[in-house]
Amino acid sequence: MLTFQICCITILIVHVLKAEQNVSQQKDSHDCSHEELHRSDPLLLNDPSLYDRRLQQLESQVQSLTSKLHLAETTISQLSQSNKGQMTYVRWGTHGCKANATLVYSGQIGGSAYSQTGNGANPLCMVHEVLWGTYQPNKNMAEIWDAEYQDDFWGPGTLDQDVPCAVCSPKQGTSVLMIPGRNRCVSGWTEQYHGYLSVNLVGHPQATTYVCVDENVELIDAGANDVNGFLMYGVRGHCGSLKCPPYIEGKPITCVVCSI
């Protein structure tokens, strides 16, 4: 929508510039000699008011196009304001958001147990302030387990610790993108946070989706229970079908979350 509006503004600017150019040319031609004026347009010589009428028409066109341009700019500004804050992302591994985003809520990561073959593949950011409904437990139901850092990849003292998360809304921009293989955003995008890819371990029955865990991981207080639920491992590159270079065999894969 914004791209379409910007294209409209560009077209209006072109029309304004052309109209202003025509006005300027008409004013310049007013200084020409009577002989040149008669050769180019005899009516202008016989009826000088015709020139004034043409000039007024061009000036009116410029004013009309300028008004439309201002209206289009106002519309784009209103659309930009209405779209702000509507996009959200999860900042995996921390309790809060950076200064360029607003915290929607904080929680802890939950998902399927690493050894299960059913359940869901994607982790969830489970809210701390739980509100319960009226439904009662049933014999056949899926399960959500807490998430744990694995193998000290995430830093000293992180093994088996429960993992926090935060849902954030960028203060600027309307699109959010996670880029694997980089710890800086591409040109034109703003970084929300960067870190390393995480997923379940190769060989475990439960397949999970990749998430970007913040480089500066945090822990949940009193969260080292080692129940082996949803396990969060780092991800390394494996050359073969993955092109090397630029990737390196065994090197942990970085990631960055960006907005625009």
C-alpha cells in the first residue's frame, strides 16, 4: 500500500514539474519580439489577453497538482502512523526488548519434548500472567514442556536452565525479518537483535523449527530442573549441499532479526 502511494506521489511530482516548466516557458516567451510572436502564434499578437488566459490555466494546473501532492503526502503519513506497532516478533532467550521496540509481554519458552514424535514443531512464548478457561482436561491431549539450554553452547552455567522469551513490537517499521547466517542486517533494515540459530538435536525424534536466540542469553530464576522437555541446541554448518564458502564446516550459524 505504501509503495503504491509513493508511486502516486512520484507521478504527481513529475506533473507539477512539467506544469511549472510550461509556466516558465510561457513567461519567457512573453519577452520575445513582436515579429517572433507573430510567426509562432498570430493569435497572441492579435489578442494579448489570450496569453494571460493560457498562463492562468497553467498556474491553476500547478496549484491543483500541488494540492493533490500534499493530500497524497498526508495520506501516506496517516497510513504509516496507523501501521506502526502492528508487527511483532519473539526475542528468544531474553526477558525484554531493546530500546527500539515495545514489550508486549514476557514469558518462558514452551514446546514439545525432544523425544516425542507427535505434538507441535514450533516453540511458543508462554505468557507468565496465565488466564484459564472453563474446559476440563481430556485423556487424549498434546503437551507443552518447558525449554532448556543444552550443552553449555549458550555460555557457562546455562546447561539445563529454563529459557525466557519476550514478544516485542518495533517502534518503527511495518515488516520484520529473521536472517540466518548474518549478525548484522542488510542495508536499509534496522536491527532488533542478533544471536545464533537454535533447533532440536540431530537424531532426536522431535523435529522443531529454527529460531534465533539472542546472543546475550538470560535465564529464568530457579529454572534448572533438567526435565529434558523442549531442548535448545546451537546449529552448525555442514558443507555439502550447503555452499562452502561462504559457510564453514562446523561453524555455529548466526542470525539477526531486522525491521523496516
